[in-house]
Amino acid sequence: MYPLQREREQPIFSARAHVFQIDPTTKRNWIPASKHSVTVSFFYDATRNVYRIISVGGTKAIINSTITPNMTFTKTSQKFGQWADSRANTVYGLGFSSEQQLQQFSERFKEVKEATRLAREKSQDKPVLSIAAPQMSQLSQDMLEDLQSPPVLCINGPGEEKLYRSQSVDIELSSEKERIKKMLSEGSICELSWEAELFTLQDNNSKLVAALHKANANVEQWKKQLSAYQEETERLREQVAELEAQAARHAACDIGKDELNQSLEELEAVLKAKDEEIHHLQSNYNEVEKEREEAVQRLQEVESRNTELERRVHMLEQTLSNSLDERSRAESEVQRIIDILDVKIFDLTDLRQSLATLVHK
């Protein structure tokens, strides 16, 4: 079951970011934990009174970090921030799309860190609820402090001794959990409080065991890397000695100098040829630029002539339209005169017939 599937945890803030983890080998380079930007959320566990940062990519959790008062979120650039998680033995990095999102995440981290500090101080100041509980409470508190402060891992020195010694502490924690379970079954007054502490112990114990196993593997890996670095150092020293011996050979140096001078002359000849080619291209460019300017000028003249011709065509069209109107009016007038003449001719014909009739009578 993934951490965010617990019903008792509720998201209080979410943001989109690209997730990175520090390279466990070099401790310098960043390794992308997600191909794309994912949702990074702050979750609050009301039962345990703890805050966690959780992000899920696909079907696995890529961030599962419990906030502690000693954590610090550092902004390393305008859109990138990081924090170290000693329990997960890694450093998480977040890349945001804007400076505003980074600022909001940083402020929320500070608020959650302060709330975690106040909750821890409050839990440390709680009064004892039973007479038989003080010794067990003190023991549980000591166990919690040991679990919440994992040993510092190093290759040489006290850290390595502390790492292997913690395996016996794991056995003692297991026996102590069994004794706490027995005492919880006998007492009913502090049952709920001790169940919460027992759950915290189990969770922290499993994280500590995983961190110890991983630390053991890292120690062996660091030893191998140290041995490889030593061998590489010896090899580099031998190469330096060989180079110094070669530097003492003057004849070889003179030959190398002659070869360098010859190569330099060849490069100068190539450079000169390139300069001549650039000069030739520059001349061609000037000619092409001149031709382009002439073509632009001719185009402007053609456009000017075209505008003048269009103006003349428009005037001719206007004149033709006026002529057509005049012709139409003239045709109308001729047709009117023809109609009048027809009437007059008809009247004259009628008059002629009347006169002819009177003559015959």
C-alpha cells in the first residue's frame, strides 16, 4: 500500500514540479526521478501528528519524506530547491516552472517544519497518566530519539563502528517492543497513547533497518571506490613520470616543434584561402545587392507607370460612360421626334383625304 493511500492522512498543499534525487555514488549529480512534472503534496497524519511530503509517479512513490524540525529547504536558484532526508539517506530536489511556485513551496515547508517542532515540544511536555507508565514512557522516548537520529555514515572512523553496532540495537528494540506490547495489554489507561508510540517505533524501526542495510552496502561500495581511486592515482603518477621523461628528450621536442610549425603554416595557408573566398563572396554580395536595388527601382517605376495608366483608364471609362449617357439621351430625343413626325404625317394624310373628298364632290 502506498503512503498516500492511508485514510488518516489528508493533503494540505500540492504543487507541480520535476523531482530529482542526488546520485548515491557521487553525491554531486542529480538523477531525475520523474520523466515529467508530477504532483508533490504535503500530507498531515492527525493520528501520529506528523507531516510528510509525498509524490507518486506511475505506480510507485518517488518521494516519501517525513518532515522533522532539523530539516531545511534551500533555494539554490530561482526555480530549484532541495532538502536532505537523513532517514531516506538521500537529498531531494524540486524544479518548478516559476519562481512564485518555488516561493509558495518554501513558505509551506517552513510552516510545516514549525508545526512539527511545536508538536514535538508539546508531546515532550505531556504529563504522565499512570503510576506504572513513567519508566516505559522514558524508555519509549529514548528509543524514539535514537530512531529519529540515525547514525552518520562514513567510510573511515567512528561512523562505521556505529553502523555495525546498531544491529545489536535492532535486536534490543525488538525485545523492547514485545515488552511494551505486554505492558499495553495489561494497562487500559494509557492504551491509546502507547499504541500510537508503538506504531511510531515500528515505522521508525523498519526505516532504520532499511537504512542500515543500505549503509552497509554503501560502505562496501565506498571501499571499492577508494581502492579504485588509489589505483587511478598510482597510474596517473606513472603517466606523469613518463611525460617528464619524454620532456627531457630534446630531439623529440625539436621534431615536435617542426611538425607544429608546419601545421601552423598549413593552417595559415588555409586561413588565407578562406579570407580570399570570403572577400570574393563579399564582392558577389555587393554586386547582387546593387542589382537588387536597381530591380527595386525599376519595380517602383513600373508601379508608378501602372498607377498612371490605371488613372487614365479610369478617366476614359468615365468619359465613355458620359458619352453613352449622351447617346442614350440623343436616341430618346430622336425617338420622340420620330413619334411627333408620325403623328404629323398621320394628320396630314387624314387632311389630304378630307381635301380629296371635298374636291370630288
